[in-house]
Amino acid sequence: MLEVDGLSKSFRGLHAVQNASFAVPQGGIVGLIGPNGAGKTTCFNAIAGVFAPDAGSIAFAGKPIHGLRPDQVCAAGIGRTFQIVKPFAGLTVLDNIVVGALLRSKDVSAAKNYAAEIMERLGLGAKAELPASSLTLPDRKRLEVARALATRPKLLLLDEAMAGLRPTECDQIVAVFRELNRSEGLTILLIEHVMRAVMALAQKIVVLHHGEVIAQGAPQDVVRDPAVLECYLGEETVV
Amino acid sequence: MIARLLEGVPRRGLAMLAALLAFLLVFPAFASGYLVSLGFLILYFAYVGQAWNIMMGFAGQLSLGHSLYVGLGAYAAAALYVHFGLSPWIGLFASIALCALAGAAIGFLAFRFGVAGVYFAILTIAFAEFARIGFDHFAWVRGSSGLFLPVANYAENDLWNLRGSPRMFYYLMLGMAAGAFVLCHALLRSRVGYYWRAIRESPEAAQALGVNLFRYRMIAVVLSAAMTSLAGVVFAFYYNNLFPEQIFHVSRSIELILGPIIGGIGTLVGPLVGALLLTGLAEGLGELLLALGVDVPGVKQVFYGVCLLLVVMFLPDGVWPPLARALGLNRKG
């Protein structure tokens, strides 16, 4: 569904991502992991259209999407969340989600109904009329996800959507993603530091280090790969 | 359509609005000529404040050069009237077109090349200043010596040519202010209104949700410019004289944005409340000082400054949001 081929991006001589290639199969959940500064978010931003890659191609559902603007990428069917959450602080929780829902339904009341559904699903129903600025961090993370889901994406990009959550909160949101993946065939690509979430969700893991893909495959295999252990997981006891 | 507009509006707010409208409608019947002129001025600032608010309050684009649109609108309609005897009701189409074009040009430059924030504000000032200096040397509209509309004593109001009493202008401005209010209310509830507010709060997040930033920012600028141009048309025919040095002056831009800032940026009622407070109180203060025998130039400006300072310090969201809560209405009124 998503094919990244030979992706490279530099920032003033810093090679953030070099010749990275990986694929996300339709209906799959893929985890993108790597130490800080490995180029995960750069990969994400290139896919989401924040900037064009220096080299390489990105194809979604068979069509090239590199060089498109973020709104065009979103319209093509890719929703994303931000690592540093960006709620519309002055708008209510429901209105935040309505903005996302308006992409596919031009009618405001239809968008509101759909947004309310998503809001319930993410457990934000009780906070519908509160300004987003009043939410706690876990709720803001949920709002990020709810907004992105409201655009009815075929592929969801999650940039550390679980970081900073308590284990139980993390499990809750993992359950929501599993359910969406199972019932609606939502494809997910997630950047995550929380190994608990990655291992629980991902069917495949891609490991980035210094901007290069050093390993990819089934979670159980990847976490035993010596190269991965050395660069990233060395000190960590993997679940 | 109407049922849809009223949906979700608190009953109390609706009743208050109806009462306010009724009051404004009968006001000229018992008010003196001076008070009617003052009422006109308040409605004028309520209207341009509303128009400016679309750009800043809704879409988050700070314009400090709205005098450009007032001036262009005024000059276009006035020149067509003076030179060709065209009614302002026809001339206003030229005003709207000219201002929409000017707004689109500024918007295109800014949004295509990533000019944002204070730099965008400076760009809007630059265009207004450019017009001020340009019109000073624009012979067709008499340059710096000013364009004057023919004035005579009219036995009755001539609405078609906008020649008549302050009372006529008062009702015209009331219609425009009420129309702008309803339009903004409808816009806020529409898709474009949601997108504007999303852009205002976080452009990156809005874009990630599929919002075409360029398109929606352009809509805001062009619409705001077009609405402001109509205020310019009325301004020209009310005052009957236009000087580039005055109408395009940056102080005029500042003057017209103080209302919505003091009233509450991004709110519907804010521009109205702000216009009432600033114009009403400044004029009242002027009268009071005159009665006391104090005739110091610049007092009005000092008053503006103090007002702004107090609001910034104590009511950072403007007067309306806390007032709305006190009246038992929701934030947006």
C-alpha cells in the first residue's frame, strides 16, 4: 500500500535519511523504530508531504505522492498525528475533530455526527464541549488520533502517539488501533519508543539507524538481530 | 435556511439581539442629529471591524493595512460618480472588484512566498502606504488636493445616488452592519469557518487534516477586502471629500482594528461592542472635556491608548467574552 524506495533527505549536510526503503502492506501494522535522531520523523514528514525528499520515491496505493503538499497527501488517504501535539487550542474537542471530518463530508452537520462517533471511540465523549487547551497530555494524544481518523484515512501515520502515556492508557489506545485495523482494515505505520506498544501492535518492524534501514522483518526476529541489539536495544530488555 | 442559522443560538442571546435591533431601528426617531451621526459612526466601525475580523479573528491573518480597502473602495465609487455620474450602487461593483483584486495580490504574494506573522502585517501596511503615496499623484482623482463630491441641499433623500441626511446613512449602515453580522455568523458555522479557525490555531495541523492553506487564506483576505470596500463607498458619500493623506493613512487602519480588538477578536459581537465603547466613549469624553472648557488636541488618542492598555492588561480576550458570560450567553454569543 505504501512503498518507500531509496528515500534520502539531508538538512545542510546532515544526512537525516539515506537510501531508506521499506513497504507497508495493505491492512498491515508496521512499526518504525530506532534511536533518537535515527531519521524516523524525517521519514514521516517526507511521507506526509511536509517536505519533498532529495532523492527516492514514495508511492501510495500505486501512485507517487512525493512532492505533494500535506493537504494533498491527506486527501489521498493518509492521516497523521504529530509527535509534539498540535491541538486547535481555542476550539472545543468536538470542533477539533469536526475539522478533520469536513475533509470527506462537506456538510457540517454530517461531519459533526461522524466526529462525535470518532470522539466516543477514543473515549473523549465526556469532554466534547471543553476547549482543547484544557486537555491533559494523554487526552491531547487521543485528540490527535481522533482528528486524523476523522479524515477517514486508509493509512494512519502515528508519530509517538503512545509516548508519555501510562501503561494502562497505552493498552487502551493499542486496543483501539487493533480494533480499527481488524474491523475497518486500517493500515498503520507507527513510530514508537514504547516497545510495549510496538510489540503489541506491529506485524513488522523497520529499524532505522543514522538514517539507514539496518533491519526489517517480524518483531521477534528483529529484536534478536545483532545489529539492532548493538545500536539500539542493547541495554534494554526486550519484552 | 433561517432555521439553520438559528440552530444552537441561545434563546437569550437571540432575544437580546432582537431588542438591540429594535432599539437601533427606532433610535433616530427620538435622537438628535448629533446622536444619529454618532450612531452612524458606531455602526460604521462595527461593520469594518467585522470585515477585518474575518481575516484576523477567524483566519488569523493580521492586517494593519485595511485603510487600503476603505480608500480604494471610496475612491473607485466616488470617481465614477464625479466623472460619469454613475450611482454608487453601480460604482460599488468597481469598488468590490478593485479591493478583491488588491486583497488577492497581497494574499498571493504573502501566501505563495511564505510571508507570515508580523511580516505579513508589514506587507499590508506597505500596500496601504503605496496607495497613499500613489494617489497623492493620481491626477484623475485630483491627487493630494482631494476629490470632492458635489454637495447641495437636498429636499429629500436620494438613496440611489446616496445624497441625503445622516439619518439615511444611519439606516444604510445599520443594514450593512446587521448583514455583516449575519454573514459572519453563517460563515463561522460553515466548512470555511471551521477551516479558518483551524488555520488560526495551527496551520500545520490544519494542513495535515487536508486543509488547503493557500485557498482558505485567500478566501479570507479577498472576502474581508471586498466587505471593507463597501464601507469605503459609504464613507465617500457621507463625508463628500477624499484625501489620500487621510483615507489611506496607517492611523486609519489602526483605528478600525481597535474596535474588534477591544471587543474581542474572533467573536461575532466583539466588533460591535468595541465600536460602541471606543466611539461612544471617545465622543462622550470629547463632549465632556468641551463642557469643562478643556480643549487639548490628542485627548481622544490618549484615551484610545489607555483603553487598549486596560483591555490588554485585564481583559486579554476583549470585553465581549467575559461580558457574554456575565449575561449568561456562551462565548461566541
